[in-house]
Amino acid sequence: QKEVEQNSGPLSVPEGAIASLNCTYSDRGSQSFFWYRQYSGKSPELIMFIYSNGDKEDGRFTAQLNKASQYVSLLIRDSQPSDSATYLCAVGDNFNKFYFGSGTKLNVKP
Amino acid sequence: DTAVSQTPKYLVTQMGNDKSIKCEQNLGHDTMYWYKQDSKKFLKIMFSYNNKELIINETVPNRFSPKSPDKAHLNLHINSLELGDSAVYFCASSLSDRLNTGELFFGEGSRLTVL
């Protein structure tokens, strides 16, 4: 099983702050990288995907990928209480398998 | 209309019993999956079918048997249930030509509790 590591948290940030979520992966051959959000008792939903080194921005979310360091992160700007959830990092391989981390729980305090 | 629907949502049963979980998607996707999420939130792939053909079969006890009667349905049958099978089982679907975007659409999950 390929490893995808995340700090389980909880990560607590005040409303309006930047939340930074991190993920490392073990397989250097990984091709694609994803962030899913999972509210308590709900199913995961895709927030962003990234393939190339660098940053990718979508609204308040920015995904960052560094393949040399085998590191992917998610920044959430202007965090809102509605962003409180568990964020799952997922890594895809050449065979269209997705390996998920155990998630980081984010709490945004009003 | 629910895109990916699973039944039942909750299942409580005794050790040794056999149970099934059903999944249906109305998105027109050609690939379906079963994932298991344990108490530590690890989401681990179990099986994947593409157009009714098994394409991913992870190291899962053979007590677990998936079946895909058509590309819109994927069922999971579990024989001789054990305590360690307690988890949330998620069905998911995708289009095979969009897998690189990670667009997995998940069902709401089926919480299995084995007593």
C-alpha cells in the first residue's frame, strides 16, 4: 500500500485566517494529486486536483505541489466556519488507483 | 435525484452473518468503486469495475465479493462477517477518461457495525 501521510489535527484557525494543510506521499512515480473535503458523517467531495509542480488557485483555495520533496499542500484563504471539515489528500498512480491519507480535521473558529 | 446511492445506510449485524450493500449511479459513469473507511478515517480502495469488468482488486479477504450486473450498479456481498469489518463502506463512480482529474463521486456511505 502506497503511503499518504497527513497530520490528523485538529488544526484550529480563527475565521478570516489562512489554513495550511499538508500532505506527503511515498511513491515518487505518483502522477496526480487531489484534495477532498469530508464533512462529518458525509461523503468526500473533490475540491481541487493538481498535476504539475507549483501552485494552482481556485477561488479561496490554492493547491501547491513539490514533486521533488513529495509534498502537496492546500491553502484556504479567508477561512470560514463552513470550511470546518476533514480534508483528505489523495494521490493517483498510473493505474488510476487513488490512495487517500487519513485526513486533517480543520476547525475554523468564529 | 441522488447521483450515487447506496443501500442500506446503516447495517447492524452479528458476527458470522452474511450481508450485502447495493450501489447505483445515474451519472452515466463507466467505472465504479468500493472504498472502506475505518474509524481512523483511512479511505482504502477495495475494488473497481469498468464496464462490468473487475479492474482493481486490492488485498481484500475473499469473504468480500463484488458484483456488477451492469455499469450502473455495483454490489458488495460480505460472508462470515467479523468484528474488523465494522466500517463505513463508500461506493464511488467516475468516467474512465476523466480519472486524471480525480473526479470520484461518492455515495453517502453504508455504516456497517458487526457485534
